[in-house]
Amino acid sequence: MTDYEKELNTLKDNLEKAKSLKYRAEARLEQLNKQQEEIIKELQDLGVNPDDLDKEIEKLTNEIEELFKESNELLPKDILEKK
């Protein structure tokens, strides 16, 4: 086998590997796009606009923090401190 044949075979192998990688990447992209669509639909079902997600997360975080604060204020500290 000449060097050209060897190089040609290497190129063919690399081309096949590249095709395989391309097909896998395309399949993964399709899968991710479907997941994105499902998440967007879920958010819409919850009444959240995907563009407002950061605001919604901030709002919920503030609500959680406020509820923790209120809960702690309602605990009877004098009884808890006596042990």
C-alpha cells in the first residue's frame, strides 16, 4: 500500500467519524429542542412567561424569605430559650 492509499484510508475513516459525530450532535440538538419546548409549555401552563422567569424566581425567593421571617417571629422564643 502506498502512502497515498494509507492517507486516503485515514481520510475516509476520519470522514466517517465526523459524520457519526454530526448525526449524534443533530440528534442531541433535537432532543434539547424538544426539552426546551416542554419546559416552555410547562411554564406557560403555570402562568409564567419564559421571558419573565428571572423576575418570577426573584419574586418567589422574596416570598420564601418573608415566610421564613414571619415563621421565626411567631416562634415563642422565651419558651425555646429555657430548654
